Amino acid sequence: MNWQSIRVVMIKDIKEIGKNLQFWLPTVLVPLIMAVVLPVVVSLIFSRAPLNSLNTGSWNAMFKRMPEALQNVFAGMTQRQAMVFIFANYLFKPFFLIIPVMVASIIAANSFAGERERKTIESLFYTPVSDLELLMGKVLAAFVPSVAVSWLAFAAFVAAVDATSFPLFGRLILPTVPWVLLLALLVPAVSFLSLAITVLISARVRGFQEAQQIAGALVVPILFLVFGQVIGLFILDAGAILAITVVLAVLDYLLVKIGAQTFSRERVITQL
């Protein structure tokens, strides 16, 4: 592969993204709500609301379903501290997998389908790059912004949670090792997987909206992680994050191989 050619395709797409309001509006609003508004509201509620209004019986039942090692983490905490800690360090983690999937799907759905709507896809396909270089350029054009937005959202999340929870704990509770692993390993892996799928979808449908709607279904498996943690089915600790990352890395590799074998600009032009 010629990485200079891939870089040219990637930069061209990123410049197009900067002009697209359909990208910036949800990209700013959704991470703002997930990374700042929700954690601040939750932290303030659990820090200041009367305990009898927080349905503590349900919380106690959830604590008992957790692994013993995790229960030991809360051993020295008050009930308020435990509630804030579990939200900040466990229940919010899946939301930070939704952010890169959402951003990647918006950009990647605009990849070929958007080019088709702007009537620029024919000239793109006649550029002197191979099919694989074109595909990788499109994928990386979505990968870089999606990971960057996720990291920026996490920085805002850490600042919001630590600022609102410091009076309760007397110390900073974020970031932790599992959070760092999630942002450094799992977010890039899930982002690459979702956008590679979406780019291949975008090359086969006729419009941006159609590609985006299909790509939106990729959020469903992540919602399973949200509910799985709420009911105590599993916990996204360091071990789980590493295991999921390995599985996704294998899927990412296989998807690139499949894309390299099946993607053809001639086929896309024929579909026009």
C-alpha cells in the first residue's frame, strides 16, 4: 500500500467533514450530554439527594450481585460514595463506546454515499490509487475524528466527575486503569470495526441517509453492555476490556481482509 495516497484520500474526506453540519451537530451535542451533562446530574443527585429517595434497596441488591473483588472496592465507602463511584467507573463506560460508533458511522456513512449525492464519486474513482488504498483512506478519515472526539469527551467527563464528586470523596476518583485501557485500546478497536462496516455499506447504498440508518444498528450491541452491567451480568473491568479488545482486533483484521478482497470501484460505478 502507498500510505501517501491513503493520506491524500483521508485528508480530502476530513476537509469535507469540516463543512458538513450533519456531522458537527450530533458530534458536539451527543458527547456533551453523555460526557458532561449526565455525569454532573448523576453525581449531584447521589451526592445531595436524601438517601430515602434513591431506592437504596435496589442498589444494595446490585452490590450483592457484583464479584467479591469488586465489592471489596466499596468496602470502605459510604453508600453515597459507592453510588457515585459505580456510576462514574462502571455504568458510564459503555456510553464511551457509543460515542466513537456514532461519530464513525456518521462520517463513514457519508463516505461513498455522500460522494454519490455530491456527484463527485466518479472523479474520485479515477484518481491514481488502488482499491485498497481508497478503502483505507476512507476508513482512516472516519477513524481519526471518532477516536479524537472520544478522547476529548473523556477529558471533559473526567473534569466534570472529579469537580462534582470531590466534595464527597475528598479526592479525585478518575481516571482509573480500566478507563485508560478502554480509551486507549477498546475505543479505537470498536471505532475501526464500526466504521469499516459502515464504509462497505456506504459503497453499496445510494444515499447518505440510508447508509446512516443502517449503520445506526451498530449501537445495539453496545446497549447490551449497558444493560449487562446494570443487572450485574458482567463488569467492564480491565480483564474484560482486554478480552473484548483482542476479539475486536481479530474482527478488524478480518474485515480489512474481506474489504480488500470484495471492494471494487468498478462495481460501485456500475451501481450508479
